[in-house]
Amino acid sequence: MPTPPTDARPNVLWIFSDQHRAAAIRCAGDPNLRTPNMDRLAREGVRFANAYSNNPLCSPFRACLFTGQYCTTHGVISNHRPLLPDRPLLAKVMRAAGYHTSYMGKWHISGGCFGHHFVSPYFRPGWDDWLGWENANAHYDFEYAVGPSPRIHRVSQYMADWLTDRTIEWLRARPKGPPWFHVVSIEAPHPPNVAPDEYMDRWRDRPLTLRANVPADHPQRADFERRLRAYYAQIENLDDNIGRMLAALEERGELDNTIVFYFSDHGDLIGSHGRMHKSRPEQESVNIPLIVRHPGRVPARGESSALMGGIDLMPSLLGLLGIDVPESVQGCDLSGVLRGRREDGTDCVYIQYEHCIYPERPERVWRALRRGRWAYTRTLLDGPTQLFDLEADPHELSNLIGTPRHAAVQASLDERMRGVAASIGDAFFERSEQRPAAEG
């Protein structure tokens, strides 16, 4: 029998994927997929159906995750801006609380966009163990570095499989003693959408049930279907690897003493509303999977409708562990929701988007608010552009913006959005209102 840990505090495992939309899990209602391990986590813990990215782009979200701050506060408003380590970061807080910290995989917060591998320790303080890279955008033939050494190593194996192997090796090598916080950051199901042959073969020419907001007559519909099959292949491989990590924890007798989180940084439209990729305010882009399992602290209750944003993950984890939340954190401690002691999450989720990489394009800047049953969007140049009733219209097929019947709702959401922006020092509204005069 495995020896129980000598420290009663729970371990923490964050399994963190890239571009996995919330709806693409079997237990979330996707009829195409088989995801028994994600389903198990939800069944034995809780899946947050209303979890959202506060910025549906890789680097800004990751900076939000490890600071608990909005992107206009921490400064990472696009993929080419680095996160400066001049504030309390999650790894430093966890290590100061006595946790052994470990990170494996994609980092993407030190300012590099494509083909960057070595991440200076200056940009990633607080990690005792490190095996990672800045960004690969490749699932085979990628490169990484270990610890402080700038030496680059190359891998030909499929990334999700390889990172799972390294995580299992790390778990088996861990001595019993201080609790650990391990993050494994996997780039799947981010493009390029490819998986090992057995998964791709499983999905080749397979019939699909598409979301109701994928236009039936769209000229790219066949392309949407091809990409979706490969996306599903990646997700099923990811699910199998989650199962392997859970089995390794069970083998060590540590599964029930480990708080397991599964989440992603943002989603992917893949044909919804006739669009592809991310960085949009629609549900397929901003609604993210978030599943938490821990029998000692998180009651098994399947699904929660509580509203939660990415900036809430850091303070909620710290609250769950009884660790003080730094004053710099702008997210909410929703550990009471995780514990099942309250049903309501945060009042609203404020979502920001500036731009991806240079050049900056003002026509693509927007803010969105998710509050109650409503999803509301304003763009920098055009003002209010979208209003959806997600209870009556979950696929966002009927835009209610500007309709007299919903004028009061729109005004209330706009007022709340302005209030959040003002409270965090986001000058979005000032920029929006000054632009016409500046351009005239």
C-alpha cells in the first residue's frame, strides 16, 4: 500500500490546456466527444458551466492567471508584451506558503510569440522546478529548456503525451513531505490541429453534430468540419492523458489529497457564427472549461452555474488553501463556491481585448460583460454592438442590441461595465469617447 503523505496539506495539480472551448466536453453536452476522464473529474467534483476568460488570448490570460489582475493592470495586453515580475505572482506566494512549485510546458508570458524556447528565470520567479518554453505553436518537433540553463533540447514525440510522461516521472520521483503545486501547460487543442494517428484515424470522415450557430450554407463549412474533427481528436488525446495523470496519483495514494484543476485559457469558434479561432466576445471564444476535484474540500456536485473569471482562480485557490490573498489581486476569492458553501459566484465577469500582435488595430478593441443571463459587448469604435439573452438564446442567434424592449437591460449592463472599468483604471470608455473628436 502507498505511504500517505507526511504533510496533511493538499497538493495542487493544474492541468492547463490552450484554446479548449467549454462546450467541447461530453459532460458539457457535446454529443460528438468521448471524454471519460474530464467527465469523471466533474462527477467527483464540480464543473463550472459559467467560467470565462478575462481576455481570450494566450499571453494576456496567462498573465491574468498568475497575477489575479486584469490585463490593463498587469500590462500584458497582447502576445508580444512581457509580464514584469514586479508584483506578487502565484508561484512566489505558493512557495512562501511552504509549497514545492513546479512548472512544465508552454509559458508565453515573457514577450516571445513564435518559435521562442528559452524563458529567462527573471520572467518566471517562484518555480522550484522548471521544464518549459515560451511558445511552440507545434505539437511535434518542439524545443524546451530545463531550469536556469539556456541549453535547448528538442522533442519529436507528441507534446501532450510527452508532457504527461514528464509529469508522471516527476510525480513518481517526488519524496513524501512538503505539499506540491504542479502546473502542466499543454498547447493542445490549439492549432495546428493534429494528434497522434490513432486519434486522427478515429475522427476521419466521422459524422458530426455541429452547433446551431454554424451557418448551414457557409462556403467554408467543409473546412469547419475538417478542423473540428482534428480538434476533437486533440481533446480525446488530452482526456486520455488526464486519465494517465490521475492514475499516477492513485498509484502513489495521493489522488484524494490533491486538488485537481482542469481549465483552458480561452476557446475557439471553429465555424460558430461563420468564424474561426479566438479573440471574439462570443461564447465559443470566451467560455472556458473549469473543473475542480478534491474530496476533502470540494463536494461532488457535478455542475455549478456560478459565474467565475480567470482572474478569480488565483485568489480562489489561495482561499481554498487558507493562504492570504495579496492586496494586488483584483479577482474574487470564490473558495466558498468551490467548497459548496455558496451558490452565487462573482457579480459579473469583465472581459477585455486589445490586440494580438503588432500592428495595433483600434477596430478590433472591445470589452464584454457577462452578468446574470446576459452577454453584452461594446467595441472601441462602434460602441454597443451585442446583447444576448443566454438563457433564451444560448447559441447567440438573436442580437438584441438597440431593441426598445431591452433598452433598460442594455443601459444597466452598460452602467455596470463603466463601473468596472472605472474601478480598475481601464480607460476604454475615455478612449472610445475621445476617438471621434481626435479623428475629426
